[in-house]
Amino acid sequence: MNESSAAPRPADTGKEWLSRLIGRVVEVRPTEVSALGWSWLYIFAVLSSYYIMRPIRDQMGVAGGVNKVQWLFLGTLAAMLLLDVPLW
């Protein structure tokens, strides 16, 4: 094969490169990469906020007494449902 006959490959844009990289793990179309990125960021923020709030909730339970711990867990559940479950 003659090397000069091979057409030079155009430089990939960032989105095409990212689409190919993610495509090795999951099946994703180039038009879906943006939505996939925002979805991953949303889930990351939800889990991060939970793991940040959990020690604060537990410390409040220790300071407030054992009788109030059930209300802290209920409050955490209600807040997570209100803030993390999209209603649209």
C-alpha cells in the first residue's frame, strides 16, 4: 500500500473525540454526549450533597438527643425528595 495515497485524517473536534471515548464504554450518539454529560454532573451533585449533609445530620442527632434522630432522617428524606426528584 502506498502511504501517499492515504488521505490525511481531519482533526477531530472535542465533541467527536469525547463521543468516541465514551462510545467505548456505552452506546452513545454524538448528539447525546451533551445530555449524558449534564446527567452525569446532576447525579454527581446529588450524591455529593448527600454525603456532605449526612455527617451534619448525624452530628445534629447526637447534639439533639436520640429521641430526635428519627425526625432528622425524615427531614433528610423529605429534602432529598423535594430537591432531587424532578417533577417535570
